[in-house]
Amino acid sequence: MIVLSALVYLDKRLILLTGLLLVFAHDLLDTVHVPGTGASSVLWSLLHDRSIFRSGHFTFLIGYPVIPWIGILVMGYCFGNFYAPGYDAEKRKKALLSLGLGAIALFILLRAGNFYGEAAHWSAQKNAIYSLLSFLRTSKYPPSLLYILMTLGPALVFLALAEKPLNAFTAKIAVFGRVPMFYYLAHILLVHAMAVVAVVLSGHKWTDMVVSTWVTDQPELKGYGFSLLTVYLVWIVVVIILYPFCKRFDRYKRAHQATQKWLSYF
């Protein structure tokens, strides 16, 4: 967002070109690595190469290298023009559908031959299901070009097909879209609190959830975990619990956004 705040003063075509270049060309840097734990290594990790660094008793992960994410944000800013006041709705739907289907087609083409856009190549597995999973397994940290095409392509198609007047149900769930950052921060707190309760109910100490590595690698938490069905049920419960809080914050945001500019970030 800081980078975008500077780019917005450029010509819109140059902004779009910058976003496209960052998204489509950043995989050329996949083979570039800066070993060690020095400042140059940390800087390169911040830019493109996800890494874990250890210093004394502290361990920190740089999980979101910024180059591709800046490209995605810049492209999103440019695509926002589709929703400018007065923009023809049918023209917008056709543009979104064309872009989405084009992204999906490009993903399939590049992925089928392992041509470009993903460092981890796919390969035929023991059966069709596992081969499909291998085909779809792309890198998110940082997001490869194929990951971006695979996820944003269907999202653009969904936007094109879902643009309809709100009904009783969609009018209610639209509240999450109006307060996305609030929901994101609130759900992290709630899920972590629920995880502490779950670990105690599973026979562990609550302090075992104070981890120094991945949860799955924490020695005290061996055997801890739940089925996929349980995870989906927890997800639904979290959404239901947070709904009234999001609705209340949405009302507050609408009433005070003109005078409290910080609310625009939520």
C-alpha cells in the first residue's frame, strides 16, 4: 500500500504496466538466493525469497515477500476502474469474464508443459486424483504466476457471474465485505482463543500452544489436531460468532467514516 500510494500519481497505463511486469516477470528471480543471515539476505527475503531467520533465542519468518504482492495490489487498483461510477455494468461483466477465463486458460497452458511461472513442477502420480492435486499444487509464498492465475482467474469469473441485486441472504453476508480488515483481525484473535481451549480439552496444557515452531512440529503437541469436517464446522461457527460484531462495526463505520479517516482501512 505504501508503494501504491506513490504509484497513483503516475499515468494509469504505466501503473497497469508496472503491475503486470511484477506479476508476470517475478518468477524469473526464483533461482536468485542470498544465503546467510545478514542484512542483504533479510532484504532479499523481504523482496522475493521466503526464509526463516534465527538470532539467539529469536526466530522469525518472512512469509510474504513483497514484489509479487505489490504487483497484485497494483493490478487490483487498476481493475477498480471497472467499478467507477457510470461504468457500464454489461461491459464490466464481459471484461471480468474475459480476463478470468483468459487467466484460467493461461494457467492450464503454462502448467501443462511446466513452461514457466512455477518453480515446483507437477508430475504424473499414482492415479488421476493425485495427478490433479500435483497439477494444482502451486506456490503461495511468494505467490507464483501460476498461483495468481489459478486463484484470481476464477475470482474474476465469480465477480462477473455474481453481480446481481442483493437478496435476503447476500444482503446479510455482504457485511463481511464492507469490514474485511476488521473481520480478518477479529477472526485471528477468536481462532487463537479457541485453539487454546481446544488444546486443553485435548489433554494438553494451555501453555503448549505458546509455540516456538510450527504447530505440527511442536513436541508437546504431537497427536493434537482435528478432522477436516471439524475444521469446517469451526470455520462456520467462527463466521456466525463474528457476524453480529461485524454488523455493529459496519454501522459504526458508516456513521463515522466521514470524520474518522482511519475507518477506511477496515
